[in-house]
Amino acid sequence: MKTIIPVGPYHPLQAEPEFFKLEVEGEKVTGLEINIGYNHRGHEYLAQRKTYEQIIFLVERICGICSCSHPFASVNAVENLAGIEIPERAKYIRTIIGELERLHSHFLWVGLAGHFMGYNTLWMWFWRYREPILELFELITGNRNHYAMMKIGGVSKDIEDEDISSIQKTMNELEAKTVMFIKAILDDPVIAARLGGVGILTKEDAIKYGVLGPTARGSGVAIDVRKDDPYAAYDLVPWDIIVFEEGDLLAKAKVRLLECLESIKIIRGCLEQMRKGEIETKVEDIPPGEGIGRHEAPRGEVFHYVRSDGSNMPLRYKVRAPSYMNVPSNEVAVKGYDIADAILVLASVDPCYCCTERMATLYDGNKKLTGKDLLKLSWKKTEQLKKKFSHSENKLASLL
Amino acid sequence: MNELEKEIQDTFKGISIKRHSPKRVYIEIDKEGAHELARFLYEEKGCRLVTATGTDTRKGYEILYHFSMDKTGIIYSVRTVVPKDNPKIMTLASFLPATNWIEREIWELLGIEFEGHPNLKRLLTAEDFPEAYYPLRRGE
Amino acid sequence: MKKPKLRELGEAIRALIGGPYTTKFPFAPSPAAKRFRGIMVFHEEKCIGCGACVEVCPANARELIDDLEKKTRKLTHIQERCIYCGQCETYCKWEALEHTQEYDLAQLTKEGYTNYIEKELVTCELCGEVITTKDQLLWIAKKVGELAYSNPTLTLILTQELGITEKIPERGEFVPYRSGHLRLLCPKCRRSVYLNEIWGY
């Protein structure tokens, strides 16, 4: 007998609205149908009526957490169209802002994954260590979110000398804490049992669905825009790309955690190599033509296409966010696992639905579970696993 | 011109290749040739489909398929034009599942019909959005 | 699982002793950083009413409204639409707009959400169209120095402001001939007066 469990669209469990219809038989999930469109705001239509500099602020507000990714891709696209070269100090500053954003986004994901599993202390501790990063942003750019740093031809604000010591102090503190958290997470047998072997996305499926970012790098597909098509200062400082082959949730978590350490390495490299100089070049007119710009956001590759006819407003502006390609791959990744694991698998692609899109209605399934019920199911499984491990440990202790 | 571009020039007829900047190449071809070229780039050369863009221009509705060759970092954009009085083109979803949502979006906002698509339904707009109203067309 | 937990024990003790990271706003102050982009204020004496801020705003939060009867130009800022991007502050050459460090927007009445300043307008005596604001003409006059005396509009405004002449008395119907060129005229009307003077009335 088939049961349909609707998850969404207005769920206390989810940060953004999306609608999943899970088809279950017994405890196993056999199918998935996805409905999106709850956040559609018509950015491409609006972008045809704004000037190039106003578009940077329009696309910045597509998403709150990938707030510097869209402006970064946008200025890359316009600079590709017009053939503009930016000064070197601007390249380093753009890279620093991009990597700081990657740090606080990955911390947010690990905290949420901990919450879904029942590890609330992990959640609270990780989110407490996001605060120094947000304070750094307020110090350098003027706001904790929506930094308004990108400008066609460079950056809009400079990093002062007295701020550099704050950045270095925060990086030292975060590196020590990240190493401690990585060891704590990977040592825990319950987390390994919850995440290991669950939600496997094979390499063939990853290539067929065109997934991006840590979702692809956790399945053995080694793509990263920062290495394939370098821009800004990513080819001027040394760093490594992180790839794992297994394709399950533990591999994706490991990719994100180790990428945090690489980000700290890149920021330190940039601060060391930065020299004094100009932060922007003068831009006269945008000629007719077309341009493509991309950036590696924390969730994958962001792609912007712009077409100009010589006036001060573009003819066509196209935005494609990484979650658009990652979310459909859930159809194959969630089949055959328990309902309690379904929440973790749906959250493992780190979906940002604001980047994906907009609005709708509720369906009535045969059996309806609320968000709290699904969370409780997930926590119950963790409790069972904990008992199993401590039970075996007690047995071992009694044997000795 | 690098080897891949020479190979494409030799294999396909009625094609014009333009290199706009070191890592951006634009290839113009007709409707049927676009389907064959997309299959060639994906299956034989291992390129990844990034996305597809639809634009309303004077000549017709222009579709651009963007393919990325990750080994070299070059993006190959395949440009094809469909006439405004008969906007139909063959879908790529038969061999590339990634185009499922991409082609649905172009149909919903621009009105181009993709023949053979398994699921051409609304994706982004609401259920009570007016039928046959395509926001990105210039006349409306 | 006892040994690995020791290293987290240190963190737990630090968290217990240190207390929560959040501040108790509004019962305790929570100051913003020096560069924080907060609520915007006008500096009325520096503004010349050019309208560059209106052109640049991405969110249409600024408006410029000319009132031809009262002869004033009203520049408004609608706080509900503002996105605190800082573009108007960057592009205002006269430094008349500034971000404060205030972030608390809550108010009890709706009127407080729209601020505005008013500037005096100068209109053409022949056709009645707007030339520009008085402050902008004074700025141009001061900037070009002695060349201001080659343009009658600038000369009239400057000498009135400096108090050298009395207010211009009513002179009756306007005749677009030699005596008419020493009046406040828009560029189009000034050209027609000069042409009449050269080619005859």
C-alpha cells in the first residue's frame, strides 16, 4: 500500500519553502516528487529595467547567505563583456570576501545537520563561531549581510591596515576550533552510523544530473570553478581541492569541513601577498556584445549571462544558481532509505531555495506528518543508535 | 583555434565559430544541427551542460546552450534561432536528464515548445497565472 | 567514547563560564561598527538639489518633485524602500548624505518614515520652465569665478545673494529685445532673445 507524505511548503523544519511529496511503503521511501516556485520574484524581468550598477544590488538580494556570490558572478560577466582588467589589490580583496562567506556558510550547514540529527550542542557551538566572522564583515564592509563590496572595475571599499590584525586573530581562533570540531565529528560512531552509507549519489548519476559544488565533489567528480577557470586571486595563492569518492552524506560533510580549512589558508595567503595600490579602474561605456561570468559559491557554480545593445540597460540577463541543478538529484538519492533519513538526504545538498525560486498551495496526502513529527523520527533513530553503541561498550567493559 | 574547434568545424556543416575571449567560444548553427552538436559535446567530448538561455530578438527566439569543458575551463555556447511563428525545437532530455528543469523554465517564460519533453508543466509561476502569457517576450 | 570527549570538555567549561554570546539589547547598548551603513540623514546646507541620488538609487527610494506654483523642489527619502546600499552617499559630490550608525527603525506613527528637504527653484521669466535650484546656480557662479559675469542669469543671482543690488523691480511686459537679455532666462529663451537682437525684432 502506498502512502504519500507531504513535506512542506510551510514547515517549521525548513528555512525556506519547498514542497516534497515522499512516496513510502512501510518505512522505506520509494519515490519523490518535487515542486518549487515559492520564492519566484522575477529577477530576470526586473534586470532588463535597471542599469548595470543597479543590477549588482538587485542580484545581491536573490539570496541572503550566498550574498556575495551573485554580485561576484555579475561583475565577472560585465567585465568579460567589456574586456575590463581590474587592479591586483582588488583581486585579493574580492577573494578574501568570497572565502569569508564560504566559511560562514559551511559552518551554518554543519550546525543544521547536527540539529536534524539531534546534536543540538553541535548546532549551538558551530553557530556561536559564526559570530566573529559576521563581526569581521561589519568591520570591513559595513554590514553583516549584503556587503555591497563589488563594483564593475574593482571593489568599492578598501581594507584598512588596522583591520588586518583583527582578521588574522579571528583566523587563528577559527582554525583551532575547526580542527577540534572535525576530530570530534569524525570520531563519533553514532554520527558515522547515521551518515555513512546513507543517501548515496553515484558518480554516473552525478554527471547525468549535472550536480555542482560539494555535492559533486563528495561523489568523486572533481569540478571547481576556482581551479578550472581561475579568476580574481585564486591562481595567485596556493590551495588544494577536496574530493571524496563514496558519495554518501559523510563524504559531503567531510568535503565541507575540510574546505573550511582551505579557505583559512587562502585568506592568509591573500593577506600576505597584498600590496598597496588602486582598488578600481575607471569604466566608460559598456559596448554591445555578450558576456559570461561564473563564481564558485559555497553550494556550487553560479552562472550569469548578460547581453548588451550599447545602452545603459542590458537586453537580457540570465541567472542560474547551483541549487537549481542539485535539488533534482534528490529523486535518485533518497530512494530506498528510511523516512528518518529522508530529512538528512534532502538537506545534504545544502539547498538555497531563494536562489532556486517562488510561490503556491498545499496538497492533502493520505497520511500527514508535521515538521515536528519528522524531526522526532530523526532524533528517535539517533537515540536507538546511541543505545546500541553504549550497550555494546558496556558489554565490552563487562567482559574485561 | 584549438583542436576541438577544428574538429567541430570539420564535422558539422553550416556553422560559424567565434572566439570572443580566451575562454569563451560562441558557435552558431541551425536547429537540427544544434541537437547533434549538443549530443557530440556531451557524449563524446565529456562536456557538462551548464544551462540554457532563451532571448527574444528581432530574428526570432534565440536559444543558447552553454557547455563547459572543465579540463580547460572554456565555455562553448551553441546558438540557434527558432522562428517566431513556429517556436518548436527537439528536446535534449532524451539523453541528458539535467535539462529537465532548464527547458521547463524556458517554455514557461518564453513560450518555446520542446518536442519530446517528458514533463512540460509549470515550474516557477503560480497555478492561477494566466495561460499562454510569456513574461520574457518583448511585445507583452 | 570517554577519551575524545575530554577535548570537548574544555570547550564546555569555557562556554559555561563565558556565558552566552548575545547582548541583551534593548536593555544593554549594542553599538554598531564605525563603517556601519545605518539610517540616512540629509545635510541640508550642503545639498544643491541636483538629483543624482535619485538617478542612482536601485530601490526607487528617493524622489524629486518640482512644485511650479510654490517654486520649490522637494527631495524625499522613503525609508521603507531603502536597502542601505550606500550608493547615494558614494555618488553625492557635495557630501550632503550620510549614513549614521543608528539601526533602530521602530516608530509609533507612519509619518516618520519619509524625510524630505526643500530647495528654492529659479524659473524662466519668459516661458515659466524650471532652470534649476538657486543653490546650484550659486555653486556654479562661485566655481567659475569672474566668468560668472558673462552670463546674465548667474550675474543676477550672484548680485542678489551678495546684497549688492536691491530686488529687481517689476518691469512690466517682457519684450524679447536688448533690454530683455538681462533677465532670468532658460537657455532656449536666451537664444531666442539674442537672435531677435541680432536679426531684428
